[in-house]
Amino acid sequence: MRDTAILLLNLGGPVNLDQVEPFLAALFGDRDLIKLPGPAWLQGPFSTLIAKLRAPGARGRYAEIGGGSPLLRESAFQASALRAALRAQGRHEPVKLCFRYAAPRASGLLRALKRDGIRKLVPVTLYPHDCRATTGSSLRELALEAAKAGLEVLPGVDHYATDPDYLDSLEAPLRAALQELPHATVIFSAHSLPLRQIEAGDPYEKEIHATRDAIMARIGEIPGGYLLAYQSRTGPVKWLEPPLKTVLKAMGGKDVIVVPMSFVSEHIETLHELDIEYRHVARAAGIRTYRRVAAPGIDPAYIRCLARRVLEVLP
């Protein structure tokens, strides 16, 4: 249908170092993602201050992975692969990226789509696990901007934690790593979430457990066993545990395979946090071999997951 567009929802990231501070301000300004103490009107000024304080360190980390986030490029590859898969099935809807904290943002994107004759939107999340802080926040912003633009948001693809094709995209590279390191301990690493959000009913932790359990059932028992840990926590509040850093410090003398379970593309939390920061932690802890499995990216199984689910919801 030529009046319908498919929107791939993701976080976004700064494509160069000049964009780091405004990106952080947008990130910390979202109360769905990080609810700072105090009334809602203080979130904006607080987020601006926090972004200014954190920007120098963040710029240094982005500089170490090439001078910016590769998320725009990675997501564009995924959009192109999904577009090709849909066209092979006779569907020609445009597939566009819609980021939450960096361009292309919903407001400008929807105005451009409306000028092109688009009237309906099908959101498709690039977050596999249902979470109010990620997909939920993106969908709320999309609904607001769509109402302003006079566009209709149709039911879309909002999670797929145990989709068989998504699981295939995690299982295959893990099996390959285990062939090389058969006695390794597999550590599933997921982005952490403040505990109060889980206690308020967010389904994220249950979805993470569902993916972990499904992969373990597929692989079966292994000599080194499986662990689940959480990364990317920030601030003084209580987060989901155990922290990945703590888990790694107890793995001295072992081989370790880290599976970035909640990420479908390479960005700062895989390329820097896992590949640089935690590799240093592993080395200091005496871990014998530290192996990190690649994110799904444009793995054919992952693209099949997205394409099949999009075909199920398209008008």
C-alpha cells in the first residue's frame, strides 16, 4: 500500500563528536528512560547539566570507536535488508528509520512522509524485548507526533523475544564460538534497567529471561554453564543485577563467551563497553579467553524475523 510506511524504531546515536552532548541531553531528558529525582519540569535542566558533565568522557569513548556511533549506518543496513526481503514478497512500502534521541527523529520524518502521500505508519521495533523505557518510549513519541501530523499509527511489531528466527540469529554464532571454546562459560549480557521500573510492572526482565531460557534449551547443557548479567547501568539507583563487571571478576582462569542479548546492532555498548572496557576487566581478572559474540545485524535469520512479522501486520 503506497499510503503506508514502515518505521524501524531505535535509540539513535551521535554520528560525530559534536553531537554527543545534545544526544546525551535528549537521552537523559526522557522520563520514560531515566526518571530523574524531582518534578517533571526539572528533568530538562537536569538533563542539560548531566549531559554537559558526561560529554567529555562520552566523547572520548566515541573517539575510540571511530569518532561517533555506527548505529545510523548499522540500522540503515537493516532497513535495506528488510526492504529487499519485503519486495521479494511483493510488498513495496517504504522502510524508514525513526530514532528516539537523534536524527531522523519522528517530528521531521513524519512531516516529510506526509508530503510524500503517506497516511499510515507501521512501527517495527529494533528492540527484541518488550520494555516501556525503549520501545514504549518510542511508541509514545511516535503517537504524539503522528497526531500532530494527522497520520494514523497502525498496530506494528513491538517485541519478539522468543521468535524462532531471532533465536536462530543468536544461536548460530554462539554455537560457532562454543566449537572453538567448548569449555567456556556463556554469559548472556543485557542492558540493565532500574529496579523500580521492573517493580512497576515493566515486562523487560521476564522477556530477557525468556530469551535466555530459549537459547539454553536449544544449546543444551555445556561444561562451562550459563550465566546472565546486566551492563550499561548509570546513576545511584538500584538496577537489575548482577552487574557484568562483578560476574567477570569471578571468572579468573576460565574461557568466557559473552552474548549481547538485548542488542541487535553494533554500537557503543558493544564496541566500547564490551569490547574495550570489559575486555580490560577480563584481562585483570585472569580470564583465559574473552570472546564476544557479534550482534545480529543483517544476519539472514534476524531479517527473516522482521520480514515475517511485518508481513503479518501489514494491512
